[in-house]
Amino acid sequence: MDKECAKIIAENCSPSFKKVLLMGYNGANNTGSETRLISIIEDLRMVLGKDVELTIPTLNEKNLRRYIEEDEHLKIVPIPSIYFFALKNIVKRQDLVLLVEGSCYMDTWTSALLWAFLWTTRCAYNQGIPCIAYAVDSGELSTFNRFLVKREASKTDLIITRTKYAGDRLIDIGVSAPIVNTADCAFSFETKMEDKNILKKIWNSEAPDSQEGFVGIAVVDFHLWPVVIRPWGKKVNLYKWPYYFSRSRSRVQKSEILSKYWANEADRIVEKHGKNIVIICMEELDEPLAIEVKNKMRHPEKAQIVSAGTYNASQMTEVLRSLELLITSRYHAGVLSMKNSVPQIGIGHDQRLKGLYKDMKIEKELLIDYPKGNSNLEGIWENLSKKVDHLIENPKHVRELIGRCYKEQLELSQNNKKFLKKFLFEKEDVMV
């Protein structure tokens, strides 16, 4: 910690903010959530001091302990799947509540997750405890959830969104809380020295030549979500009772089609450009689709699955930064690869990637909007193939573009802790 930061803490740190709750998608073996949580903990200790008492609730204590060490100043608190009473009790013991999940104001994954954040906000409001949404996103919402977000998110003391696009969506919904726009916390995430060159270390245990270069595909099964609440269901679709993945014959067929297209594109890249394929699972839940893609490939020996279920955030980030090209449906794969100016193509299925690319003004060049149904899939994948060929053969322009975007986003992300400090201590209008 430098002298200037130490001075800020000494002058401004107040006993009013000794206990802070970090409410997010914690313990899911999700690289994005992991990098965000680690970065936010660093921000808080910078602003509030290293002795601030942090509480992190989780549905999966074992997974969270993979990357967060509990000590006298940091407590991991397991909560049940039906979380309302537990969260209310946790909130009332805090001096400050932070919503730290990027996918905060959206029901793309499940309404239950959205309701957890809104319930936490409501509990903090009722207890008179400050609540800040910290570098979060907004997205698609049902009519009912739009109503809930308008009502409950308006009780937040400050909402910091990671894109202007996300902030504008909240304003359009009618959220009246103060809203400022920055960039995602993960832009400042630093990897560990021992994880350098990890992709080549992974690959050296396999047959393909690591000198041929790597193209990464970060996959998401669009047809698995949202998770829905049911008293019972098939065990194969169980996330954590009472939450089940949305599965039907039609959804399963669409997932099969998606894996086929990914496999065809991966084989095409191998055959035309002689590259190795890294199938990246930014969340452990992406593994079934990744396995299907590899199994469908004509050249599975040229592919390797790298999953957040096996590797930590630092290792996953180093893999992303070692690529020649990234094709991603995962927001944080795009974010974390940018430090090394890795060319990327986004296949957006929700508002997160679209918002990021719009903020960076690269959506027309590098974003492909994946259709909700199965309309014009051939055209979508033909467009992807053209972009892939162009970027492998002519990467210079996009490398420079991504490098500039990264510097801009990194600078914006530094405003997260500045807004936090201003809100907590300077008693000024954060909007100024």
C-alpha cells in the first residue's frame, strides 16, 4: 500500500464502516466472479483499511474456500438455498453492504439470484445500513422483475454500473437511485508469477505441438438457462435444490445444434489455419457443453478443455492471455484476455457482452448477436468464420484496438474505489 493510500485511510477511515457484507455469486467455480471478488476485497482494504471485517455469504462453502482464505478479518458464511431469513440476519450485523455480483440486475441465469440481491438491498434499507451495488450490470428482465428492480433497486444508496449501457437500462426501467458508470473490477486483476506460461505447461502433457498457436473458444450453453424453482425434478437437471436447469426436448436439441456448430468451427480452424483449440469453461457448469464440442470434433486430439472447475482465476486468466484469438460468449473471458491485446470476437446472447462492446465502440466490428431462436444459424456461423479468418490472417489492427480499449477500461475501473471513498467519507454528491 503506497503512502498516499495510507494517508487517505488514516485521515478518513471511520469506525462506522468496520463490518462489510459482500453479497454475490460466491463459490460457484466461476472465473469472473472469482476475479471480481478478489479485486473488490483489495479495493475495500485500500479504502477502509486492512482490518476491515468482511463477511462473504455462499451457497457452496467448499468451492469458495478454493480461492478465498478465511482469517480474523474475513468470514465465509454458508447460507441455505432458501436464503431470506439467513440473509436478513447477516445484513443486520453489518455497517455496509456491497452487491458484488456483475450479473446483478438481470434474470438471464435465474430470478432467484436477482431476488437475493434485491432482498439484501431491502434488508439493508429497512435497517438503515448503506448499500452499494459495486460495478454491476443490468440485462433482460421479465415484466414482474422489472417492477421489482424499479422498486427495490431504487432503495440502493449508490449503483455503480460497469458500462454506461447498463446504467441507461436501469434509468429506463425507472430506478431512481444515484447511478454512475465505470468499468468492471476484473480489469485490474493481476495473475501470480507462478502461473506464467501455464497454457504451454498444460499442453505439454498432450500430443499437439504448442508451437502451432492457440485459438480459444469460451462456450456457454444458452439453452440451459434460466435456473427455475421447482419442488422436484430430474436429478440430471438439479443445480441445488430447489433450483433446476430449464430442460426440455426442444432445449436439448438446441444445445446439440450449438455444440455441432462449435465443433465444426473448431475443426475448420484446425484444418485451415493449423491452430490448436482451447475450449474454455469460465464456469464449471460450462463443462458438459465443452465435452460435447470436443466429442463432436473430427480432430479432438487438437483440442483441450480448460475449466474453472480445475484451474483458479489466476491460471484461467493466464490461459486467456496466451491465446492468438478468443471467440467468446463469456463476458469475463473477453475482459480478462484484454491486457495482452488478444484479438477477440464476441458471440452475445444477453446484454453483458453487448454493453461492453458498445462502451468500447467495437460492437459493429467484433460482436455477433446470437439469435434467441434457431433462425439464420447458418448465416451467424458463416459470419463468424469470416471474422475468424480475417483476424488470424490480419491481427495487427484489432490487437492495437483491443490494447487501447484495455487502457481505457482499466482507467475507468480505478474509479470504482474512488466513488466508494467519496460516498463513504467525503459526504459529497457522487454524481459530480
